[in-house]
Amino acid sequence: MMGCEPSDQDQLFVYRIYLEERVRNNHPLRKIKELIDFSFIYEEVSDTYGENGNVSVPPPVILKLMLLLILYNVRSERELMETLPERLDWLWFLGYTLDSSIPDHSVLSKARKRWGEEAFRRFFEQVVSQSVNAGLVDGSKLFIDASLIDANASNNSVVNTQSLTRYLKKGYAELEQRLSECATGDKPRSDVNRRLVSTTDPDASIVRQGGKPDLTYKTHRAVDPASEIITAVDVTPGAVNEAHRMLPLIEAHETNTGTAVKTVVADSMYGTIENYLALHGKEIRAHIPFLKKTHETGGHKAEIFPEEAFTYDPVTDTLLCPQGKRLHKRTFHLDRQSTEYIGSRKDCSPCPLRARCTKNKLGRTVHRHLHKDTLDVMYAQAKSLQSKEDLATRKHLMERSFARGTRYGFDHARWRRLWRVTIQELLTATVQNIKVLIGAVLTPTKGVRAHSLRETITLGACSSSGRPATLVCSLHSCVRHLLQ
């Protein structure tokens, strides 16, 4: 007999609606709820709430909502709250029921402003610590790289701070306040970014990419190769040189993992003299191509003798050129911490190798760093076979980390200002780490809910009767349904 479609009239009463039974056994949110403890946020943000007034949405619920926003790459908080009543799995994850009142979307933006980025950094650090305890982090070798994030601002919002007279209108006071706030920041800015500022997002900086300038931020990541856990993150304006953020990332990694770094792997952008000397002082091997060597292999410099072709004589404090002539000390550059040596015009003019050495009429000049011997040791490490293997691994490992982040919209800023973009990157990195953590620690049990499994273990341990533990659990479940 053919069935008929029922009318669109809801039942007056609905019985036995239990969200626990509506979420599948291997649902990602079930794994997250079982593995991640969100209650730590109570203590973390307790000082941001008063003792009187209206009762707020519980902080763990707010943190879970922020996690859902990133995990499912929802476009906005407003859309998240509009979709929430339609998603039984989200309601179950938040501890809500079908008749629970849904918070207003403004709750999330107010909580971000009240908590600040430190609360979300603490969440990220807790997941990293949990990954360490699960044996997913080795800690001794660290891969570092950076990637640009498109700012949530139009290029049309960029103004020239040196010619603001045409912006004298009603909104000028607000504009001047934004620019003054930007000027007091502690992040270094290039000449262009000191002159040109976005009125929409003053923290974003102008970076030329793909042939046109764009407003960007830059995320810096440290990844452990054992299970590709992100152990440290940092967000800066896009114009900040990534080489300046290497040491803070190493310190954050060691703090979060409790393990000392022995080897750092990064591309040539991190291969500065300052970084080499700093790593040598920390007794860390640098598998990083020397930035200066990279520049010397291109252009007209590729056709002349490099500085390594000149031999240093410590007795006479001179350099011997490939032709056997001496270059004598000329001056010491304090800012560069290097000594400049120059050959005489008498020796360089008739030299048969002059075309491959210099085009300077006065003769060839060579700079020797004050810590040249130390740099030679670090440079030898960068050219080792192990370094080449690590650099080949780094290319795929870091690209994979950022590619996975695009699933959660990491490459486009959801909000404006640096501290908000930092929160977005912390949540994105936390989600990526959670995905690795639940995949390695939790193995779904087919046909058994995680909640029921815990009930079986708990009731079986405390049962004093001679009945099997599973039978006790089944009776307990029946009684529970009858009482609902």
C-alpha cells in the first residue's frame, strides 16, 4: 500500500528526543568533546567578569562556539548562530537541548574583546601540551616558515598620512585617532608603511605580491616533524621580516613542549648572520641556507670570486687573493661588525683575473665578519647532507601545514586589527592540532558510543553483584530513559 506524506503540523508533544543518540559514533565533535577539556577557561578569564549583573553565557560554551566557527569555516558569527538551531550535533556539543535559547552573535565579539588573545593562546598551549603527553612531539628538531594573510580591508582604504588635508571632514577625528594608535605600535614598519596606512585596519601593512600591493598580515609557524604538530605561532604585519621572528618562535616552542631545540630547519630568508650567531650561542644546529650566499649566486655577483676565495692570514691580519696578492685592512664597520680589506691599485690593475674579481678602479674590497670562524662552522652545517635532506622535507611539511590551514580560512583575516587576527591564527592552529591529536589517540569503536563505553567501565568497576557489567549498564540505561 502506498504511503502518504503527512501534513505539515508538528506534534504537540515530542517524547524521547535525546541528542546523545542523534550523534554518530565517530563524529569529530564526539572525539573532541571526549578528549579536550574546555573547563580550564573558567579560571583563565575569571578576572574579566564582575560579581554583579546579568549572568553571562558560560565561558566553555563561548570557547566551543569559537571552535565551531573555525572548524566548519563559518563565514560569520551571525551565520553561526543562525545555523546552530538546525545542527543537532552542534547543540549536543555545546550541551544545549532543542528548546535551549540561542545566544546573540554579539556574545562572541564581546568575549573576544573581554578575554584578549592570551586566553586563546592558553587554549593553544594546552592542546600542544596534551600532544606532548600523547607522544606526538619530539621537540628536538623544529621547522619554521611564514605565510601571508590577506587583511579584511580594501586597498581603497589606504591613505597617505603626509597629505591628509583632503580627508578633513566629519570622520577626520576618528581617522586621526586610528592613525595615532597605529603610530604607537611596537611593530617595525617600512618607509612605505609609515607613509601609507589603511584607515580600516591600521595594523595591516602593504606588501607587494603577485605584481600588485595588498594589505596583509603574516603568520609565523613552528612545526614539529614527528606528527606535524604546530608548537608555536606568531602573527605580525605582513611587512615584518620573518628572520626577526625565529628566536621568539624557538623560545615559545621550548616553553610549550618542555624540550630544548637541537636543530632548526628554515629557508634562506632566516639565514642571516644574526640568526646564525644566536643559534650558535644556544648550541642549535642551523639547517638554513645562508641568505648572503643565495644573493651571491645570482646576477653579476655570480661571475666574480666570492669572499671564501680569499684566505685570511691572522699573523699579518691580511687577506690573500686567488692570485696571491694581499688585501690590507682599511676600516672596521661597527654596525656590521666586520672589517673591510682592500687590494692596492698597483696589484689589481694588471691582474689577469681582474675581470672575475672586481670592477672597482681602486681594487677589490672584501668584508670579514668579526665572528667569521663561527659563521664558517654554521655555514658548514647548512651545507651538510643532513641539512639538504631536512630542507627537502621542510618544503613539503610546511606547505602541507599551511595548505591544511586553508580549509579553515587561515589565509583571509576574519576580523580587523592585529590582536584579532592573532586569535584567528591561534584557533586555526589549535584546530589543526586537535585533528592530529584525535586521529592518533582516539580509535572509534564501531557500534558503541563513547559515552556508553565510559558507563560500562565505570559501572562494571563499582558493581558488587554477580551480574555482568554490561547487563548492569543496560538496566541503568533503561531506567534513565523511563525517567525522561
